Amino acid sequence: RGGQAQREIPFAQPGSLTRVFAIASGKGGVGKSSVTVNLALAMAQQGLKVGVVDADIYGHSVPAMLGVADARPTQVDDLIMPVPTPSGVSVISIGMLKPRRDQVVAWRGPMLDRALVQMLSDVYWGDLDALLLDLPPGTGDIAISLGQHLPNAEVVVVTTPQEAAAEVAERAGTMASMMHQRVVGVVENMSYFVSPESGEKLEIFGSGGGDRVAATLSQRFGYDVRVLGRIPLDPSLREGGDAGKPIVESDPTTPAAQQLLAIAQGL
Ligand code: ADP
């Protein structure tokens, strides 16, 4: 908006009643987006008014997971209306700001910062109880921008049990703390797989990643960072994501969904 003063971010105002959760991870593919959409739906099931910002410049898979893959936001005057989803949460994605869907987001820091601010301040969110942000993996420009604009965001770190994933997850958590955000806990995803034949718990990705991240961050920050839950590998979680019907809604009695519902309850 040339020359015009930028609109303020409502969630950063002192009196804001919206809790902001940033879902972060060290590396990609650990289930960060899946955790984001399921927590959003779980909170909506609690009766909360929930918005989701998909800020993952590499993936932007959140709209598809919420069943609105091809939706574009509408505009009313100079406000962008977030896309409503069948489950009642509203979503805006960095992918929706691109002129064309197949375009790659090849933006540098200042453009990414502008895109993030736009999703927070030029979108008409209404009165939200909770806003969840799906961050890109790692400690890049978006994470820094978010830290600057929303130091009040509470950060949930997602990792797998694997040593290598945990190590980078610790860096993402530390980065959030450097930006004065509070890390509220660690979600360990893909923790185990229950063999349908034997019922045996198989630790496909090893073990200990979640505990390791929680222990390291607790020690570093001087406050207690807990493991909020351990989500098993479950094909129906992936299927739910692919079909735009997250597992907490499509298959709520599964252990994976139960973990996600409990995590949302504890936040
Ligand atoms: P990220 O956002 O960290 O890149 P995604 O949420 O996109 O990760 O997950 C990567 C892939 O793994 C997706 O296809 C997703 O459905 C699948 N997935 C994530 N968590 C699980 C799980 N617990 N069980 C089975 N599949 C999972």
C-alpha cells in the first residue's frame, strides 16, 4: 500500500484476547502442518473461534489439509476475507498471496516479512480465541519476522524421535526464545507404529527425540518445557490430511487423534 501507513497487527496489541500459537520444527516432513491443522480443529471442537495462518513458504499444504485446496480469499474493500473451511476454522495461506498457484515463492526477507504482516493485519480475522501459525521449518526469515511482530506468540516445537530431527528442533526452539517468545512445549510425532499383526510398538524413527528437545530447552531457558504428547504413526492421519479431513474429525477415536485432542486441551 504505497505511502499509506501500515495497519497494525491486532494480535500484537496489549489488550488482545487472542492466543497466538506458532507451530515450529527444525526440519521439514516431521508433521508440523498435520499437527497445526489437527490442533486447530481440536480447539474449534472445544467451541473456540480459531484462525490458521499457513506461513510455510516451502509447503503451504494447510489449505489442502483443511479441505480448501483451491480456494482463493475474497476481498471486501481493502480487507482480505480468510477462507472458511468445512470444519469452521478460517485459513489464509502464503500460497494464496501468489498470483498463480504453481508459482514458487522465491521471496527474500523483506517480501516475506510483508507477506506475513499482510496475513496478520490485512486479513479480517474477527474476534479469534486462537490463531495458529504453521511456520516454515528451520530458523529463517519468517521465524525472525514473526518474532519481531508477535513476541507474544507461544511456540510449539514439533519433532520426531530421531536424534537428527531433535537436534535441529532444539535450534528452532532456541531461536523462538531469542525472539522473546515462550516455548510452551514439544510435540513428538511419528513416535511409534503399532504393528497390526502383532500389536507390538515399533520405534521406526528411534526414540528419545521429544524428551531430548524438552530437556535441552528447559535447561537453556530456565523454565519447564514439557513433552505435550506423542503421536503414533497412523496411515489414517496421512489419509485424513490428503483428503482434507483431519484425523481429529475423521477418526477421533484413534490413538493419534486422542493424543492431538489431549494436546489441544492442555494448551
Ligand atoms: P511438515 O509440515 O513438517 O512438513 P506434514 O504435516 O506435511 O509435515 O507431514 C508430512 C507427511 O507425513 C504428510 O503426508 C503427513 O500426512 C504425514 N504424516 C505426518 N504425521 C504423521 C503420522 N503421525 N502418521 C502418519 N503420517 C503422518
